Amino acid sequence: SAAFFRNTLIVFFEYSTWQLRYVGEYGLPFIWERISSDFGAVSTYSPIVFDQGVMAVSNRGLIQASASGVSRLDEQIPEEAFGFEIQNKAPNFVHGVRDFEKELIYWNYLDSSEESTAQNYPNTVLVFNYRNNTWAKFRDTITCFGTSQFQFGVTWDSLTTFWESTISWDNVD
């Protein structure tokens, strides 16, 4: 996975973290620099851009990466990340999102410590309150996090058209 932090692209591989930095030279405009050879990210959709770096889910903990290095965020709950199921394509379902209004960060994941791990979808949400540096864990089956942009105009409850009608969305006022 990858995310921009300031003017640097932080790139997470499975077991390492790199930055792709623009140097502006004619023959070599970008250079790769290794930030960490110990920590990477195992979930494509887990990175969250934050004030001090990019947070992500690693197979060795919850980490934060910037151009100067990688550090663990989960020192209060160090064993929690090891409960993330990283087999059978489960990392593809780990999503992270930052709630600016509530000052929270959410990650959903498949908890391998639960008794029924025969499922393939997330069953737990890990919440980080970055204002007071506290953690919470909820049993919930949220499949995906992300931001949405609401558009005003046509909604299902504002239509006077019946199902039998043949009308395209482009023709609705």
C-alpha cells in the first residue's frame, strides 16, 4: 500500500517500508530510500494519513511511518495486532479511516482469536482515540470503511416515477 505524507510517497511492502522521493535531477528524478527493513504493511487499505506520518497495519504491530522512520503505535496493546488474521486473503478486508470530528481512527479486521474464525469477513473494529491516546475494541461486522461525498439532487424518495417506467437517471430532473 502507499500514501502521500507531505511531499513524500510512503510505500509499504509486506516486510519493509520505503519512500519515493522527488529529487529533480534530469536522469533520475525520483529515488527510493528504505525507511525500515523491520516493519511493512500487510493490508492494502489500512493506511491512514496523519499529522505525524502514515499509520498502517503491519504483521508486527500497528505502525506509523514518516520520512524519518517507522515506530509502533500500539505500545499500550502490543499483542492486539497479532490477533489480526493475515491468512486466506483476510488483509484485503482490513480498512482504516480517520474520523476528524470525533478524533478517532477505525480499523476493521478479522480477529483470529474469536471462536468462530471460519468466516472470511471482518468481525472486529479497533478504535484509536488520538486525542487521549486510548484504544477500544468492538465486535462488529463492518466490511469496509471510507469517506463519502453526498450529492444532492435525485434520491429514491424524491422520485415520482414507478418501477415499470423506463427512464434513465440522466433524464430525471
